[in-house]
Amino acid sequence: MNPTLPSRQELESRIHDCNACPRLRSHCASIAETKRRAYQAETYWGKPITPFGPTSARLVIVGLAPGAHGANRTGRVFTGDRSGEWLYRALFRAGFANQPESLRRDDTLALNDAVITCVVKCAPPDNKPAPEELARCTRLFFETELELFNQAQVYLALGKIAWDALIHAFQLPKPRPSFAHGREVMLAKNPLFSNTKARPALLLGSYHPSQQNTFTGRLTEPLFDAIFLRARQAIADP
């Protein structure tokens, strides 16, 4: 392991204290102050979001960014919005979570052999980070997380931006594989890892469980479940 690599606790402290993207920090703070009517009685988290799940996980799930009234409110990734409801139900059905709900960051939810993170740590306006914000967060935090999660056998990209971030991190040669639901790509040893024992891994693509995809039927629960069953199979028989 890279001797200069921070511990997970150190990295998460840096994430919480980050002010590298003024536009994103201003947006999160504004949302936390004005709130949504349904959550007026709650105190919003309003800070950058860190990963959730064990560092030793063999399944690494990557989303785009926190939801403005989801993780930016609750303080835990994919918690407090409909996307999270879909994700944690699927994780529970596949045996990666001890319960099908993620309500708040101090509930009894625990992940089994899975860790969830996002490429951008702050909720962006309209769910669209600027290219420079995406690149900055990837460089400062996301690629370091990938090195910390060095037991991964499967990376699951929820959406195209997460897919592209993983493809870039693993430095796949061009032409690079395009995103599609259910697409699979074998990844060689991550060049970010200084650990020479790091094994090849499987990259899986899935539609993001956003309302845009679930309400239209583009992503159904059987389609989503199939992705996690495939991940489970790949972990059992790498």
C-alpha cells in the first residue's frame, strides 16, 4: 500500500472540511438553510458526503453526487430520497445490506461486503457538476478512495458519469467502452494502486435509480436486481 495514502478516517475528515468548489458549497449551504417544506423541522447536514460501508468491501458502488434533499439532508450517501430507496432495497434482496431501508445516518443499517461512494461529494445544482468540479473532486478524493478500497472485485457504476470516472481512473486505452445498462468490462490492475497484489476486477454498468429512470420504466426492480445478482456471482467466482 502507498505509504503516503491517508487512512479512511483522515480522508473523510478532509472531505468534510473541503471548500475547493465555492459554487457547490454555496449551493449545499443554501439548500440546508431554505430546506424543503416536508423537512422544515430537520437540521440538514449541508456538508460534503463520505462513503458508507466497510473499507474491505469487495463490491464498490459509485454514484454521481449527493441528492440536495437526500444525502445533503441526512448526511449519508443515497439516504433520504427515492434513489436511495431503490438502491437499499436491491442491496437487501441481494444480501449486501441487513435491512431494506436507509432512513438516517444513525439508524441500524449496515452493509455487508459493499461500500457506496459518489464521484462528486457535494450536491450540484440540477444534479450537474461543472467539468472542473468533477475533475477536482475526482483528483482530490475519488481516486484516493479507490486505492483505499483495494479489496474490490466488482465496481458498479450507477450512470454514465460514474462509469466514465471509473474508466478514467483505471486508464483504459482508447477506444474506451461506452456506458450501457448491464455492460461488463474486465479491469486490469489499477495503476493507482502501489499494492502489487491488487487483482483484476469487473466493472458493471447500471442505470442510475433516479426518478427519471424508475418512473419511466427504463429501470425496473427486476433489471436492478439482476445487476446485484451478477455482482454477487462475480464475487463468488472471480
